Amino acid sequence: QEMSILGLGYQNLAFISAIFALFELKKEVFIQDSQDSVKIIYNLLLVEEPESHLDVQNQKYLHTQIEKKTLALEKKKDNEQTEFFAFTQVIQTSHSTHLASKSDLKNIVVINRNGTETQVFNIDRVLQLDPLTYRHNRRIIKQYLDATRSSLLFSRKVVLVEGLSEKFVIGTIINAYLKQLDVESNIDIDSEGIELVEVGGKNFKPFMALYNTNNGEEIKNKCLSLRDGDQYQGTTSEIKDYQKKKK
């Protein structure tokens, strides 16, 4: 199809694809009037909100293609040592939870404005601050940080709850409370930038690790976790013994 009849989203896809094609051509450039060639080692592409005018599937497709184009290539040296190098790095700004959910945690950087200050946090770096729980917390967050839960990265305040039932009930309670504060205004969860996130059980600690490192490097957004009274965690046999003792 002709570019003139395509929507802005597809035109953006075509433009980004053309840029990557240009990068491929620039990997090796021959010097004029010579057989010598020069390697173009590094390309940097800055993309502002690539999700603009794209539906969800095309957002995911674009992200996958960018990841493929920026993977480090493997090259065997003569002495059998392995060398890794990359020709291209992409830095993209986004408000898309779909892109955030598909990104590697080490590539996600959260930028917050706190008054006159701008704070920057790398998700993977925050989790690394506790080396004892890093691998476990990283696995859980990567597994559960889907397109819905990724909204916690873009909100001003976060309320963590166990499941969908709590999410609906707590949301209604918060909205009722906000309405009491100012009956005449349209203040609600959305206007206050509050995001309710269900963690899918009682495993709050990996999510709380993003906010509670207590050393100044955590995400500064306010975070509240609400859970039931049955907080005991252990093996099946330990839980049964614990329940017997309660009786």
C-alpha cells in the first residue's frame, strides 16, 4: 500500500523500520577510492512514545522487533574466547503498560517528578539492593508484571491488595472517602493518580521491595499494602501445625 493512505501508526512503523535498515547498511562502510572498510560500531536511536497511534498487537510487535535489533551479537575469537558487541541501542520513552510488561526489568527506568526534583530509578537496580532476595523478587515481579499491574510504574500512589475482590471493594471505599472530602468536586482514584494493583495472592514482599529499601534509592511514590489477617507463610505442614495451635 502507498504510504499516503496508511495511518500514522503504520507510518511510524515504516519509518522506524527504515532507520533500522539504514543502521544495517552502516555496519560496514567502504572508504572512497579504497578497498579498506570502516566498521560503524555504535548507533543510538531515540524514540518518543513509539506506542502512539498503534493498537496493542502492533505495540508488542514493534517492541519485539526493537529487542531483536538491539541484541548483543556473539563472535568467536581465534583463541576460542567469546566476544559480545552491539551495533544499536534504543532509548524510548513510553506511557504504555503493554511495552513495560514486555520489557526486561533491567531496561525499565522509572522517571518521577517530586516537586522541583526529577528522580530516576532502574527497576532491576532497586531489587539488587537486597542481594539475598534479588533473584526471588526479580522472578516474581517479571512473572506478574503484566499489562495491568505495570500501571504501578506510572501512578503517583499505589495500593497493593491480594486479589480482584479486594481491588473492587477497596476501590469503592476509597472513592466514597474521597467524595466525602469534597462533595462538589469530581475527585476520585483516577484524578488522584491512585492505582489499585492485585498481587495475585499474599506475595507482597517482591512488590514492596520496589518502595521500601530505606536507603534513598527506592521508588518514591507512596505505596500502601492491604492484606487479610492470615499473614502466616510457611510450608504446608507448618501451616497445618500453626492452624492446630490457633485452635
